[in-house]
Amino acid sequence: LVSVAAQGSAPTTQSAYTSLDPKQCTKVKSAEAGDYEGRCRGIGGYSLLVVEGDLRQNITVITPQGAKHSLELWQVVSPAFSSVGAKAEWRVTRKNGKVIPHALIVRYNASEDAEHPDKITSYLAVAKIASSAICVTEKIPPGTKANEQARVAADNASSKECLKAQP
């Protein structure tokens, strides 16, 4: 399921969505209990590989040429038990009738409070999609303007450095 909708103030930048629901993705691998890999169709020839292991989830961006770029969510955003949101938001532009993704926004739900494992912190991870790198550039904490902040960060992601793994 892929939909494109105009968003934001810049008329050339739009949002497009990819479902990360396992029922909408092609199961690549399902091994031991809790381990899972599913390939979800993306935008502009890209696809997303959702991987779960040890109660943590991660996304690998697969380019149209087949190159794989792990977003390392469990190291860059949070090492806690985690899950990705139901959909990924691509920030795209149209050029000569082609949709060109330049950033990805993914909700990343982490259980960071060992005393209260049901308490979830919901981050928005912003990743740039550039010829130089595909990586997370910003981690937006929960807040009333988080979606807007993430879109602004995504639209400026190409000039940002990749976030490093947390110690």
C-alpha cells in the first residue's frame, strides 16, 4: 500500500507512505520465535526491510540497485526493546515524472524504563537518502510538534551528518 499526498509549505516536496505492517510486506525470513524479516515495497524503486530479533526492530533501506543500508535504529535511536510504527513516511520530489525519495521518517517505539516496561517512548527517526549515504540524521523526541519537526528535519537531512551509535 503506497499513497502520495502533498504536505508542508514547499510545493515540490511531498510525503508518500509505505506500510510496515507484516501482512502488507513479503516475509523474507521467519526463524526462531520473535525473529522476523519482511520486505515492504517503497517509493521510486526503493524498498524497506523490517528486521526483528531479540525484541528489537530495525529497518534496512534497499536501493533500486539492490544495495542495503541498515539504519541501525537499535544502536542510533535506542538500544531498548523496540518496534517500528505502522508506516514509514518518505519525503519525495518529482522530477520528469519520476518520484525521487530524499528522506525517510520512521516512528520508533522504545521501552526504555526497566521499572515500567509498558511505558513506551515514541521517537521519530529521520534518515537521509542521498548518494553519499543513507543513515539516520536526527532523533526527534516525543512532543506536540514532533511530526512537523521531523518533516523539517527530513527536508534538510541531505546536509546533515549521520548520527553515531549511542555508547
